[in-house]
Amino acid sequence: MDRRILLAFGLVLLAVAALAWPEYSRYRHDPERYKQAQGSGVDITEVTLFASEHADFAYDQSPLVTYLEVEKAHIDFDHAEILATADRIAEEVAWKMLFFTGTHDVVEAERMMWQWRAEKLGANDGITALPDDPARKIAEWIANRIEYERIIYGPEALLSRSFDADQMVGGYFHMDCDQLSHFFLHVAWRLDLDIREVSSPKHTYLAYVGPADVPGEPVTIEATEFRRTVERNGSVDMAGHGIGEMFFMHPDHHKRYGRTRAVPELVDRAGYYQYRTDADIADVIVAEVTRGISEMNHLDNTDPLDDEGARAARRASFEQILATMEDELPQSHEPGLVTNTWLAHVRAGRAAMSDGDPATALRHGVRAGEIREAFGVLVIYNEPIEEVLEARARYALGESQDALVALEALYEEYGGDAALDYRTMAQSHAHAEVLIHLARAGRRSRVDRYNYLVLPVLNFELKAGGYRNAAREKEALSLCASLMRGLDNARAQECAELAE
């Protein structure tokens, strides 16, 4: 053969090898994957792992990306590794889908799997479980890869803490139901899967709807069951292997058997048991992140050990958080966001009262009342805490007559004398605030002030344990000492000593 022909042939082989080498070299460290690709008829030089367009994905972008953007605006942390973890999960699931179907494109692979499912089940049955349901396999693969990344379920509001090595639980990262759902949806975004978030009282679950052009009912998924919970020897191990028994569930499970039940009006207003929209997800994310930051930094600013500089920094941070919530609030029907915004104003008002600023406290109390008036049942807290705050602020500002009228009305709202005849203890911190202020005002006899206003506060603080209010308890003891002097001197002496 002519040497020139041999040379040309060799150059062609080198060109082909050069084109194939980047993909081959990427997986040369993983011969098992290369072997799987060959066995499945998948040419790794031709695969499309991540969808280039989002025809089926239901949202504008990955909720995980949105979550990290919102959190990053308030906390300086490196979120790149969190996204890298979610992308690794998406990539591994994509390979599973390609190898299962023998195709080169993840979008086509999903369509094939749902089509096989439709053929086996029939077009309208998404509840009956197949022994080897192709569509459910995709959800299970996502769950398995989340488990592989050493993640367990655990209460959390900030992803920066979820993936903080110092916050690991038994060597595992942790995420709550919202964060786990966002992780599932990040994979769905990468692979163009139509997975939706669904709201329920204090919880989020998922519905895998499937490709638009393939018939079939959605698959309902409980994201927190992505790995088994194992009970042994009286302890609970959150790090079991494989999906939990309730990972796949009946579409109406949470409506019928959910741990928290909502009144019909709240179900309608909050849009429970319906697919979340982009706006709904944005509201949930803001509610979660702002709650987490508030809890982390104690933004109610009540720590007596803070110096003025620390208190000022907390106040500035709080105002930033509150502005974020207020910006998101006007059109919201998310109970978490509405309640957290209401509660933020209550906390801000209490902090202002502690700082000797009743005018600011009154402003926050009034705003909290406006939120309850506007959103009604979406404020998931029935106690009129904001009214107590407003009355306290007005009293401090010299509007004592109006304040006392409001406090007496609140006293009756809590059941009046009859409630305290039945059980001589305040019902809550807000109730205790009403009682202590009425006791201070001195409108009753000494005996009635002690029996109906002071003693219930003392009993409440005794039961409150770690949640007791030291300043209020001291005031109640001082009132006890003055009221009992001459009536029960031993009791008066005891209260005086305890107050000191």
C-alpha cells in the first residue's frame, strides 16, 4: 500500500481518537461505567446527560439555585460544593437512565421509561404499584444518590448549616423536607423531569408528573423517606439504607393521614395539596431562610450579655431580614412567610421594649396587627401577642387609660377569672404579660391581685423551665412581697428573698 495512503489513514485514526479521548479519559478511572456503557449499547462520546432545554420542567429555574441565592444575600458562605453535590446526583441518575434504556439522550430515556410504564399499567392508573415500575425507578435512583452523599433527614432552615462540617450529625449532612424537595427538583431541572412540589400543613412532598406527551397519573413521593429510618434498642437511626416504606404513597395520603390537619378555610387560602407555583416556592424559600437566620442570630435582640455594638449589628441584620420578608409578603398565601413576618414584628417590638423604646415597639405591634387583619387564618398563631405588645407600648408612652382597657379586654379573652379559678397558672407568655401589667396597675384588691394576677405568673414561670422570663418572674416576686405584707408575712418574706 502506498505510504501516503497509510499516512492519511493513520491521521484519520488519530483524529477520531482525539475526538473520543476527552470523554474516554473522563471515565478511564471508572472502568465499570465504561463497561456498563458498552453493555448497554451507549456510546459515551454521544451521550446527553443534562437537558439543553426545559420543556417538561415546571419551574423557571432550580429551586435549589434560588434557595442558595436568597441565603447568600444574607450569609457569606461557599455554596459551590452544595450545587456540585446536587449536580453529581443528577449526573449519576442520568447515567442510570441511559444504561436502563440503551439510549444516548436523558430526555428520550425518561420518555421511554414512562411509555413502558403506560403500556404495563394502562393510561390512567398511577396508584397501583408495579413490581418493577420504570417511572418509579427514576425517583428511587435520585433517593439512592442522595443517600450516597451521606445525607440524612433532619430539621433545618439554612443550607449553609445543612452542609457545614461542624454541624454534621453522626458524620452525616442533614436536610429538612423543603430542602430535600429542592434537591429532587434540582435533579429534575438538570434532566428536564416534571416533578412538582406540593404543599401540606407544615410539610412539603412531591408529585412526579412525567413527560407531557406520555399518558399516566403522577407518582406521589415523600422526599423525607429517601432512606430508611431504623428503630433498634429504643433508639432511632436516621441513616438506614434504601428507601423508606412511605417513599411512594397514595396521592391523598397527606390529606387523609397527615400529622398536622388544617381547617378548611386554611386549606383553601394556603393552597394545600396543590402543586406549588414559582411564586409559592419563592415564598417558602424566603420564609425558611429568614427564619433560619433569625434563629441563628437571635434577632429578637434580647441577650443581656450583648454590648451596644453587638445589639446594633443585630438590629441592622434584623431590619434587612424584615425588609426581605415584607417585599415578598403582599401577594403571598404561604402560611410560613405570613406567620414569620408577623412574628418578626412581634420580636422586634419586644426587643424595642427591652431597649426602652416603646415608640418603635408600638410601630411593630401595629404592623403585626395589620398583617393579622389582612391575612387572617394564614397567621398560624391564635394568641393576640401583638395586642399585648401594643398595650404595653401604649402604657409606657403614657396612654395608660387606653392600654388598661385593652389589657382588661385581653384578660377576658383568655377566660377571665373563671379560667384562673380552674387552674391558677398563666396559659402562655402572652397571657403572663397581660397578668403582670394588670397586677402592676393596681385596679383590684390586694388579695385578688395576688390570686388572679401574680400567683398565676409565678406558677407559669416555675413550669416554664428553660423558657422562663427572669425579668417578669422577678417583678412578680416583688409584687408578691408587697401584696402579701401584712396578710401573709412569711409568704411576703419568701417572695422578697427570692426576688433578690
